[in-house]
Amino acid sequence: MYIYKKNYKYFYIKVMWLPINYDEPLFRPPAEANSLIIQITKGCSHNKCSFCEMYTSKRFEIKSFEEIISQIDIAYSYLSEEVRKIFLADANALVGGFELIKNTILYLREKFPKIRRISAYALPSDILRLGEKNLLILKSLGLDLLYIGIESGSDSVLQLINKSESKESTIAGINMAHSLGIKTSVMILNGIGGKQYSEEHALESADIINQVQPYYLSTLVLSFPFGIDHFKSRINDDFDMLNQIELFKELHTFLYNLNLDSTIFRSDHVSNSLILKGVLKKDKESLLNQIKTALLYLSR
């Protein structure tokens, strides 16, 4: 449902009514629930991460500008100019390249001049590939927020889960975006290193977050939609999953070692057993105490 505000009243428009021919399944961050989604790519250009099942049913492709224009025209015919937020899908829309993203944003702004924010999922390598000059142009056109699944700051864990990035490339990509005024919302996966890498995962993840200082930070918990055996079959290593107490301890170690200035933190995804919200560093002690309380409860 797309929501916008006008004359101090809320109007609701059901995006589900739009006859846009999306290639499903279609995913977006929780914060983009009220955004118009325009699909730039189908699936994920990497699509080999052992923990991720989001795009395994899709074969990756970049949509043509004509296909993208068709989506925008359909949306305009139903929503007129009252669109405020745009989310560019799928997994890493920036891999579509500078010209495609630029022309898409220009057409979106022509149709929806009241746009306040344009966002997308991104891989750090896609950011680096675009380069500062092109990114600065996209920023000037309204690309304001990039969602980046870091998963872990440990190179050992990143190799374990077959992630396409390294700690070094992640830091370089995110800091390039920040240097140009583009905000990032980054995500760490609690439990992704299993028992073998739990402490390393927590400490290295805290270190990478300290080095990039994201605007938003969230933690999710590793889940197994097709079961633990299926997950193990996708990694080339032994994996012992953490129990709930171990997950909380890992999360506590991660938060304890963060040294952030003003990052907005959320741990409120459906996968999280403990809902945490605050601003780091201001609310750090309160968040740590909430985890300690949960650990005491589970240890009784």
C-alpha cells in the first residue's frame, strides 16, 4: 500500500492494484513498504550466497529501458504525481550500469516531480564499479539511500557463505558512497558464522561497522527456510548452529565493541527474538542491558 500525505490528511493507494508485470518474487526492505517499486533487474547478479534463497528461482537479467519505462508509465497512470519514495529492485539494481540508472531516474523525476527519496539494494563492488563521478551524478538526481547486506566483517565467514565481497571491498564501497553524501543502511547476520566463527564474526563485524559508520544499522538472525541440512549442503565446511543463548551472547559482543557516533540501530526483523531499537552510541548501554536481561531470563 502506498501512502502519501496531503493537506494534513492521509490518502491510501493500493499498489497491489497496479498492473505492472513484475518478475516475482519481489523483495524490498521493510522501510520501503510505502514506496513505489520499479524493477531494474531480475534477481541477483551473484546469487550464490549459501544463506540466501531470495532469488534462487530467478535467472538474473537486466531489464531494457523500454521495459522500465512501461512500469513507470503504468504507475503514473494510476498514481499521477503523488509518489514520494521510489525503490529500485531487484537485489542490486546498480549493476544495470550508470546510463540505465541515470535515464530511469530522469524519467521517474519527469513523471513524479515530488519524489523525496530514491533507494536500492547494492553490492559494494557495484558502487566501486560506478565510481565517484557517476555516483555523484546519481546522487544529484536523487539516489539517496543504499541498502547493503554486509552479513559479516570476517573474511573467513564471507568465504564460508560464498559472499561476493571481502571486508576490504565492503569498506571501500560504503565509504565511497558516504563521501558523496549517499546514506547507507547496512545489515549484519547474527549466527552466520556458526559456533566455529562466532567470536570472530562478532568482533570483525563490529570493526567493519566502526570503519564505515552507517546511517542505519540492523541485525537479523540466520534462518533456514529449507532446513539446516539444506543450508549445510550449500557450504563447504562444518556448521554448528548457535542456540538462542549463544545468539544473544554473540549479539552482545558485537554491540559492546561498536564505537559509533549517531547510527540508528534496529533489531526488529521477524527473525529477531529480542526487539532492540536505539541510536548508537547514545543508547548503547541500554541495549546491552536488555540483552543481559534476556540472557538472565534464558539461564534460569
